[in-house]
Amino acid sequence: MNRKKTVTLSPMIQAWLPKYLYKQRFLLHDNGHDNHINIAKDARIIGHSVITIRKGHDNHITIGEHGQFNKLKIDINGSHNQITIAEQVKFSGQLLIVGNHLRIYIGARTTAIDCYILARDKSVTIGKDCMISRGIEIRATDVHKVYDIESNARLNNAHSDIILGDKIWIAANVTISKNVTIASGCIIAAGAFVNKPIETPNCMIAGTPAKVIRQNVRWER
């Protein structure tokens, strides 16, 4: 097979292929079984984009209509997970799930220039009409565990999903940590580190750690 071309294969032929095939213009590496991938026919893939399922089963990837994707990498290591990209999304970056029964959801008309999303201990939801800049990290986990020496209790658990509301503007080089929810309409200033929930809608957030610096704001593209 010439891997530089888009190939459309019947389900019967796909069943005989070992691990690698093109799904429209994504290069697919599926090392699991009974996984389900649904990509809208009009999805526009600009750069080299890859879907990798390292192991597991019953994973669902859905990419909606009128989307544009540049060098998008989707990576799943586990079972019973879902990655859903709604319609009219423009996205560049990486979506990574490690574990089971986790979810990444990106709402309609959201755009991202360079965004890394990791759902490991908990899931990640991004609302509609968000604008995400470059150098963004959204992590629903602390990869390295920290324990109390005396009790041996873990100190940095992820106990709730990351949930970003609708129409949030995330400026460049922002990190959003575990257990964070952000209300709709907010602006997150460049370089901010958000490590606690922001419950006030339509506010401006800045700093490391981030805090509300102004309320009752709105923004336009």
C-alpha cells in the first residue's frame, strides 16, 4: 500500500489488515480490537495527522462535520474511552487518553492552534465557541504521584473532571491543571497557571497561580 495516498477500504478488507491503514486522511494505528472511528466525510486534514490506539477495545472516536485539522494526533491507551470533536472545530495539537472509561470532548466551533490535552485520571470537556492559542496544556492528572511519608496517602489526586465552559479565550502558554472548572465567557491571560476552579463567568484570569483580576468582560474574535 502506498501510505502517501488516501485509501478507502471496505470493512471486509479492513478486517484483514494487521495494524495500519488510512481512515480518510488520518493514518490509523489500531493495536486493539472492536474500536469505532467515525470521521465526517468533509473533514479537512491539512498536515500529517495520526490516530493511534495502543491497546484496548470499545474506544470511540467521533469527528464532526466541517472540521479542519492540522497535524492532529489522537492517542488512546486503554478501553471504553471516547474522544468527540463536534462540528466546525479547527484544531491542531494532541489529544491523549491513558486509562479506561475516560472522555475528551471538544465543543462546536472551538479553535485551537497548538493544544495538548491529557485525560488520565479524569476526563476533559471543552465547550463551544472557545478560542485556544498556542502552547496550551490541559492535564486532568498529575503524572507523577506525591505521597505523605507518614500516612502514605497520595497528596495530588485528580478527583474531578476538567470542564471548560462555552466561549472561553485561552491566550498563549497557559497550563490548566487537574480538578479545574472554568465558567463560560472567561479570558485566561498568557502564561497563566490555572490550578483551581473559576466559578465567576465573564471574568479575566491571570497569574501563576491564576486569579480573577477583572469581572464583567466580554471578548470577540
